[in-house]
Amino acid sequence: MDDKLIETGITRRDFLKNTSLAVGGAALMSMVPPGVRSGAWAAGSDAPEKKEVRIGFIPLTDCSSVVMAAVNEFDRKHGIKIIPSKEASWAAVRDKLVNGELDAAHVLYGLVYGVHLGIGGPKKDMAVLMNLNHNGQAITLSNQLKEKGAVDGPSLKKLIVTDKREYTFAQTFPTGTHAMWLYYWLAAHDINPMKDVKVITVPPPQMVANMRVGNMDGFCVGEPWNNRAIVDRIGFTGETTQDIWTDHPEKVLGTTADFVARNPNTARAMTASIIEAGRWIDASLANRRKTAETVASKSYVNTDMDVILERMLGRYSNGLGKTWDDRNYMKFYNEGAVNFPYLSDGMWFLTQHKRWGLLKGDPDYLAVAKSINRIDLYKQAATAAGAALPKGEMRSAKMIDGVVWDGKDPKKYAGGFKVHA
């Protein structure tokens, strides 16, 4: 057996097992239908309107497919040049998207929906071109909580009830994915994030430093900052987000509706390039290692490569002595299953915005998702990239609290939670 694979903490057999599981899941995916194939652009025609595109990103492992699309020049194949632009916060990403400084961005799913509806910032019609990754975020708790016996949801609930004080938790943007994972997890353990604890907003790269000086008891963020907290011995993983919702949507390739209207060919080319980059990352352990080496550099995430690589390969330790190989680690392609912008995924974030009082009334959930998630362009990009498509535009999942989300009755779902704002 290859010693290098053993060093990573996941064997070739493990990787092939995971790959076979992915392919099994991909059996649900159909190949590109003839109608889409026939409507696809022929090579060399309908060239991108804009040859250079600036795509914003935040220093997180899940920016990898955007970065590798540029580094490995998948973009050139589709007639564009991607310029990754490192940003300081999600608010900065939002503002630069809205004012046109960025053409597109690696961005929080819920941020795009929030801007479209005028919550969490200025109102602007937005577009989701594709999903960038599944899984790979986590909720980190402080060592101070561990010393008081709070190492998971139930023991945290007990501590909050018995040891009265202000407990502070951080997320990365009010309408974003990390806020929703944090709120869902707390509520699943009968902790109301709006009443029982204080919630603050902190940019991802600043999470570890803020916990180190005692500014919060816990946070939800993407990797590598959860693993960084463990390596720095200031916190531990209380829950991975894939245990909240297996194969959950996470970051998207987001832009404005105006950009898509002016540059449909460019939007398609960006999407196809990043689909190909995600497929390349997921194709082998060697490619994942190369990706970790690349994105760890100062230009991108700016941390130790090993901190990124461990969880990139599914090798998890929680900082409490438990280690495991997680087959639901961060995925960027998974035979095309990752990248399709399911309508139900976008609708779910709206249901949580309603649950937590960010939306005062129920929107037309399906209509909003259809206007934002550009499935038409995604299908064209998938054709150009040779990626499979799912049989439907909705999917279902069972959450950590046992509740099933399938998108069929979003108003009832949003109003059905015992714990809410």
C-alpha cells in the first residue's frame, strides 16, 4: 500500500470506498439530456463577453475550486481568465458584488438570498450560478466550556441552565450559512439563539484570535479555522455541519442578476471552469494534497498546509481525543451532485430566515429560488464541462433533529419549529 496515503490518515481502500459511495450516489444523476446537449454552444461560438473576471473569496478551504480553476487554468479552456480576489469579510464581499467591484464571488448561500430580499444589506437582484461545496464546516467550543463539562449540545444546554451568565457565540454573517448551522444546532438542543445566548458576527480568519482572548464561548465557521483552534489548543469541535445536515449546501458562485444579463456567456464560462476544477480536486488524494498546498499559501488562506489537509482528506480529530475518518468530508464535485443549484437548497435558507425573524412574512419561497438559482445557465455550463445533471430540481434530507426537509411545503416547515425567534 502507498505509504503516502497512510500518512494522510486515509488509505487508498478508504478513498476508493468513498469514491464508490459517491458514484453510487451519482447513480441518481442522469447524464445531460439531449435537449440541453443540442442547445449547448459549439466550441468557438458565443465567446465570453468579458475575458477577465474578478472573483472574490474569503480565506477558507472551500474557496479551493475557484482558486484551482485559475491556478490550473481550467478557465483558459473556456475562454476567460479568473482573477481570485482575497477579501477581508463577507460584508466586504457583499458590498463589492453590489457595486460591481467584483464580477462574482465564492460566497455564503444565505448572503445571496438576503441581499436579494433586502435583509442583511442593500437590496439587489442576485444570482446563484452553482454550488461550490458540500460539508466541511463545524461548530467549535472553547476550552473554558470543556472545563465546565460542556462538550456537546446536551451538556452545553445543561451548563447554560445551571451556570447563569452571558454566553457568546459567533457566526460569520447574519443571513449566512454559518449563522444558520449555529442556530439550528443550538435550537436542536433547546437553546434559543435569540434569547438564551448572545450572538456576534466575526470574519472567518479572525475567529481563532477572538476565541483566544475570550471574546466568545463558541463559533461556527468553515475550515481550516475549526482545526486551527484545535491545533492552537484553544477549542474543540462540538459538532461538524455534515452531522447537522449530511451533504448540505454551503458556498455558492454568486453574482448579480445584472452581471448575468450583461454577460451570460461569461457566467457560463466561469461556472464550467469551476465545475472542472471541483472535479479535478475530488479525483484523487494527490490532487487534494496539491490543492491544500496551494490554498495554504499567503495569497489565499495563509495557514499551515497540514491544518487544511487533514480535514480535506476526511481525517478528523475533535480535540477531545476522538479521531475518525469522515466519509462526509468537504466535497467539491462528487460526480456532479455537489454543484447543481437545487431550488430546495435555496428555499431552506429562506425558511430559516423566516424562523429567526430576519424575514417578517413568508415570501413566495419557490418563486424566489427560481429567480435566483440560474439552473438554465448551470445546465449549459454542465454541458460544456461534461458534468452529469440530477433528475430533479429539488432534493430532501433529514436534519440532526430528525426533521425532514424536502421543499414541498416551505411555509409549514418554517412555521413548524418549537424553538424560533
